[in-house]
Amino acid sequence: MNFLRRMSSRALALADGRILARTAAAWAALAGLLFAWTGRFSLTAVATACGHPAPDVQFAPPPSETLAFLVACGEPGRAAWRDLQVVDLFYPIVGAAVLVVTLAMLLGRLAPQLAWLAFAPLLVALGDYTENASAWVLLAVGEGSSWAASTLQLGSAIKVIASSASWTAVIALLVPLVVARLRRRENRVILF
């Protein structure tokens, strides 16, 4: 129990709008590079070079599909996927930080004793880094590494499920705060 209190205290220390603004700005820049940009380091560059979206953006791609993707890419596509992996060294932890700080702020307002749950999005980063490490192995070893393709599948599943759960928690925690604010506003209008 003492451990959870310490973790809640640490999470509440992160519940700061300035920290959220900084992490959100870094996350937006990286997301823009990965998802909106069409040049080097982007998902578009990989899809263009390989003729198929990277396994990184699919939910738990079967190992056979990942290995086929690697073969279809050829050297230019592998170079594009390698570039993507460089940016993806930073994206998972920055994205998880945004979720951690957001959840810490929301839990701090609604259930401070449960603020330790704000660290759950670190599973998103763990899954993403598992996926990325597998991609690096595949890029180094090639299509003969079926275990790396299987590990990529597992990392992808963890990443997507943990991310979905984290964003669902953010939305679920926002609803009572928005409802309470609307009720306060409605009560002020009625009083005046």
C-alpha cells in the first residue's frame, strides 16, 4: 500500500499544465513528422518505397505479413523503414508522457488516491519499443528472422491495446469533469 501511495504522489507531481504543454508540443511535432510529413522519416515514405504501410501502423501484423513486407521493400524501402525507426526511438516515450501527465491531472482532480494508475500508459511505450526493437532486428538480419516478426506482432498488440485503454480512460475521466463544469455554469446562469 505504501508503494501505491508513493506512486500516486509521484504521479500527482507530474500533474502540471506546463509539463503537459511541453510534452504535447514534442508529441505533436513527432506525430507530424511521422503521420503528416511525406518526406524522409515518415510513414508515407515507407509506404511509398515499399508499396505497403509499415507493420508499425497495423494491429499485430502476422509474422508472415511482416516478412513479406520486408522482402517487398527492397533496399530503398528498408532504408525508409530504418529512417522511420530513428524517429520512433523518441515517439513512444513522448506519447506515453502525454498520456501519463494527462491522466495524472485528471486523476488528481477526481481520485488522487488512484493517481498511480496514471503510469499505466508506460505499457504503450513498452509495446512500441518491443515492436521497434523487433524492426531493428529484422532490418539487420532480414527476412530469416521469424522470431523477430513474432515479437513485433506481440509488441504491436500490447501497444495498440494499452493505447486504446489509455485514451479511453482519458475520455472517461474527462466526462465527469465536463459535466460538473456545465452544471456549475448552468447554476450560475440560473442564480443571475
